[in-house]
Amino acid sequence: MVQITPAHPGTAATGLLGVVLLARHGDRLEFFQDPLTLNPTQSFLTPLGSVQEQQLGGFLKDTYLNPASDFFIEGISTDLANINQLIVRADAGGGGSVILDSVQGLLQGLYPPTTDNNITLANGTTVIAPLGGYQYIPVESVEPNLDISLNSFTSCPNLDAHIATFFNSSGFLAEAAIAAPFLQQVEPLLVNRSNDFTNMFNIFDFINVQMVHNATFLALLPPTFGAQAYGFANFHENGIFTDTTIEGIGQIAIQTILPSIFTDLLSITNTSGPLKLALNEISYKPFISLFNVTQATAADPQIAGIVDYASVVALEVSLPPGTDTPLVTMKFKNGSTDPEFHTLSLFGTRGGIPITDFINALAPAAINNTQEWCTACNQTTLRGCSVFQ
């Protein structure tokens, strides 16, 4: 077992070198995913979702780009984006353009239009970029058939087997029995959708979307049903996207992101390099696995489950004055209604731990490339795996 060197929780507030962010998309329309394979249907970001993401970007700007903030990133460009200091990636997988559209909203909040985004021509004319100085920040669209890193949980036979095993487990069947009265009561509101407990995520998602966007449905829904659906869905999804070991296939949603997290953290510690902020726009699934593999849920069990729209995890990299050991601290903000970051526990330590300890603890879980993913999933044909046969 990797030994973690304790650090004081307050150390991350000083000497902040940079941050790696994992952000969930904003409010969207109904999204159906096959309970057994997780194959999705298309959905669309709503104007509310765009606002949530822009607000999240503004929150991150106030936290990390404001020189008056205790968590200002040293040396980062504050108003006019320096694209050399940024890495932005977004999952372009199932569900349509929801995540790609969301990251644009977040970036508008992080680096809003500024008249400093201008150029002076040879004839002396100063031209400001369109829309009051709108800033175009490059986003890497991570296509799942070309890059498995941000969307590794579909077309994965071993994960499908893990889901089937979970659905047949005694714990799942016991929870299904507890949920049965609720599912029977809610069935008339589901409009021909299955009320089987295996379909619990889709039941929750339908109810959640209708509660936000359908006034008639909201008036008909008993007051406790929203919270009940959320609670049962959390159990359902936590069982799918966790496992008993960090190498287990249930953790795959974060396992394929870990290599880029390690790379970005180490790049930030290299103070001669430019990187200050790395952003990954993703679905809710990697959050569940991340909190499990880092043992954060052991200290804060309430974070196990589906994070809210526009949630964000920050992995802050700091170098406290007088030390030469970079630390990483994990913080979490659960959606747009949560007003602040909360420091989470990493392997039993709430606060900063040495980056080398963080990487060493999680390295056994990392899936570093498509070939390793094909092996872990027992996939031989799809998503580029045929070339390795």
C-alpha cells in the first residue's frame, strides 16, 4: 500500500502554481442510456445549462484569476487569455453536443470579452475582436472512436459484464425491493418508460428534466419523489462506476483520464513551462470513479453518486513557501447551487499531499492508451481495437 505523507490543509492556499479541472456539463434535455450497455441517445444543452456553465466559469475566474484571491494562480494571464497557459479538452461522445457546448459557456465566464483583445494595424487603426472582444480559446474535441480517454465506458464488454453482475447482486436486489413501492407509485408519471430498477438512472433523469422544464409535471409530482428518485439513482450509478479495487473495471470512467491528469499536474510543477490551467469537460460518470479511487467518499459519503450539472473538481497544485515539494489538493463544488469549494480527503488526508504520492497511489489504476483499454475491456473490434488483433 502506498504511504501518503500528511500535509497541513491550509498549505494549498499559498504558492498556487496551477490547477487541473474536471467539470460537468450544464442543464440539458432528457438523456436516455441503455441500462446494460450505457449506449446513449442524443440530448441538447438548454439556455439554462449555458448560463450555469458561464456562472461556473465566472466562479473559477474569481477563484483563480483574481489577484486578490487567496487562490490566485501565480503568473497566469488574468483578463486576456494566454492560450499557451491553457489546455481545454471536452468529451465529444454520446449525447450530442451537450458537453462541447457546455465548455464554450464555461470559457466565456472564465475569459469573458475584453477590449484588450485587439490589434493595431500599420495605418494606426485599432480593431477590437467581434462581440466586444470575444476570446476564442482552442478546445480539443475528444472523439471517442479516436481517443478513449474522456469516454471509456461504452463498447466495453467487461464493463457490461460488471453491470450485469451488479444488477444480479444481493445488494442490488435488496435496494430494488426497497424501491419497489416508489417505482409502482411513480409509474403513471413515466409515460410508458420502464419502471424496472435496472432503469433507475433513466427514471431519475426523466423526472429531473421534467421538474425543471415542465410546470404541469412539477405540479403533479408528489413532493418527495424527486429526492427519492435521486437517492435510488445514486445507489444505481455508484454501483456501476465503482469497484472493490482501483484496478477494477468499474473505475474505468476515471482510469483513462488519469494519465492526462498526471501529465498536466507534472507540467504545472515545471515552473519553466507555460501550463497554468487544464480543463476537462465531462459527464457525471468520472466523478463517481474519482471519488472512489481517491477514497474521498470514505470521509464524505454524501458525495457518492451523481454530481449536479456544472459541478467541478479542482486538483490544485501548490508549492508552499520554503519548501520544494509540490502538493496537490482536491476540491469539489457540487453544481450551481453550491456557493463554494469544499476540500476533500485524498487517501485519508484532508488537504494537500505530495504530487508524487498522489500519482504513485493512482498509477496502478491508469489506462494509458487505446491498446490497454482494449485489453481491459476485452474489446477486439470497435473503437480501433481491431488493429491490435
